[in-house]
Amino acid sequence: MTTAIGYNILARSRGMRGALMLAQSDGPGPSATSSREAALGSGSSALESMMADKKQEEWRPIRGYPGYEVSDMGRVRSHHSWRGMPGPRILKASRHRKGYLAVSLCRGGARLSQRVHVLVLGAFVGPRADGYQCRHLDGNPGNNRPGNLAWGTAKENVADAIGHGTFQYGIGGRHPKLTPDAVLEIRRLWKAGAASTGQLGRQFGVHRKTITNILTLHNWAWLGVPDE
């Protein structure tokens, strides 16, 4: 059994503080062992956590585009070889001027641009019904996780934008005087025969043609016509 003298000699010759600590007992105590196991356990837990986070990303095939997948983190990857390198590889998304992300997919020799939110909804929610649009529920067009996306009508989409404070009233923001409530009032008054297009234009401070476009649903069609 190693003696305290032996540990003291070892400490002086190598300057190892740990050897002097060991000299106080016949071997490494429970505290030393526990500390080492705790350190290893901590590292192991961190590694397992990282692996778990990586496994949390779910990939699903993209309908109509063999060899491509989209994930629940809003990423797209290709299993096709590229420049002699085999897949899979993550595709770099480009950003639309309004903040939407898009990727370029190849099918039948043609390269097509597809918006990422459409791919995510198609894979994790289902096909889009006629007339439906993608809704970003938090107002962030770059957040393409399934929980933030939903198919909805144009009216629901605009209502989301109004709630987020990002909606521009009128067409391209050219008629900021008109709000959804004002447009509905214009249609209600016209339906009741209470005013002409000219009178409505003067009342709401817009051109008569604007009133006509509202009444014919050329503008603000998503609001519909009030029942009363």
C-alpha cells in the first residue's frame, strides 16, 4: 500500500497538489470519485441533450418533389448529389422583399422557386384548399414552424395583419383614410340607398371612383358585404 511518505516525495518532485491530497488517506476518497463521476455525468447529459435537440427536428417528404424534404424547423434539404457530393444537404433559402423565405427545387429538369411556408404546411398540415392562403400567426414571415402556420382565407390573413399592425389600408397604402370599418359603412349606406357614390366620396374624403371600386368589390373584396 502506498504510504504518506511516498506521496510527499511524489508531490515535491512533480509539484502535484493532488498527490498531497491523496497522502491524507490510503486512496482516493468517495468525494473524489463522486466529483469525477459528477463531471462525467454532466458532460454525458450535455451530449445527450444536444443529441435529443438534434433528433427533435422532424423531416417529411415534399409532395411532387422527389428527393426533397422539409422539416418542422422550416428547413429544406435535398438528397440529390450536388457537384459530385452526395446528399443530403440543407438548401440555402432566399428572402423575399416582404420577408418570406423561398428555396429553389428541381423537378423534371426545371428549377422552380417555392416558398418555404407553403412546403411546411403541405407536409405537416395538408394540401391547400382552393382560395386559401398561408397565415403566419405571429406576424413573422420568417418563422416557418408548423405551429406558427395555418391555411386561411384572405379575410383571416388581412385580419392577422391588422392585429399585428403590418397591414396597409387601401391598395398599396394609397387610401390611408379608409379602414375596414369605413369600407363596411360605405357598403351599408349604399345598400340602404342612403347616399350616392358622389356623396359617399365626399363624406369619406375619397374619389368617387374609389367608392365605385369598393361597391363592385374590385377593392377590399375580402371584407365582403354587410348583411344589414
